[in-house]
Amino acid sequence: MVKLSRWLKHAFMPPWSWRLSFPSHIVKDIENAVKQSESSHRGELRFAIENALSPGWVWRGMSGRHRATEIFSNLRVWDTEENSGVLIYILLADREVHILADRGINRRVDQSEWDRIAGIMQTEFRKGDFKKGALSGIDAITDLLTTHFPARSENRNELPNSPVIIKK
């Protein structure tokens, strides 16, 4: 059953409101943090921000987790040589963070670790500190990937570092 309050949040969220949480200087800081992170491991990070879902999707009960899985596929996060892609997905209307990793990483890192990192990010976001939340999450992911997928002498960048802003 669709909660009317959730539908209203998504239906009436202004399309530009993501800029209040993630202005251009924070987006640039995230891009630099992803680039820095990837120099210390073989994983590939993608950071995606979505303001709100289409009201029709919400009406049909689409969850943030389901949408994150779609974005994982659409951005081809799975398309890395070592299956070492990680998606950080932010759904602002629901104030949710979802972290999804490809099968190469999921063999070594339990989902509870990704959920813990998402929780750290959500705590900072609730305080209104989107920069600290995003960078703390990237740092925690970097620590995990450095442990399980340390860098090699040739460390190719397979996916773009810049955050993706998904517009409805």
C-alpha cells in the first residue's frame, strides 16, 4: 500500500532542490574524493543522487533499494574487469542511502558493512551536513576496498568519477 505522504513528497519535490544539499562545490569535492579513493584500491565507485522518484513509480510501490538496483545497472557499475564496482545511491525525497556492490566485492564484504556505512552517511545527512556524510561514506568504503582489493601497479580507472545527478 502506498503511503500518501511518500507520494506527495516525491510528486511535489522541486526538481532543483538537490542543489540545496549538494551544491556544485560539494559535487566537486565528491568527485575528487572518489578519484583519491580509487588510487588506493581496485574498486570503482559511482556516486548517484536522485531528488525524487516519478510519482507513478511511488504509486506502484517502488522502493529506494529497487531504484538503486536499476541505477546500478543503468550506470553499468557491474561492468568492470574484476566485478569491483560500488554504487552509492542517495534518494533525497526518502532520505535514504543505499550502497550496492558487484559480485566480486560481495564475495568478500558482507551487506551489513555497506548498511553500516549507509547509516553513517544518513546520520550526517539528517544533521544537514551532506558534505561530511558523503565524504565519510567514501572514506569508509575506501578502507574496506583497500583491505579487500588493494591497488596494483596498474590501476585503471574504468568508470567516471563524477557524481551523477538523476533527474526525473
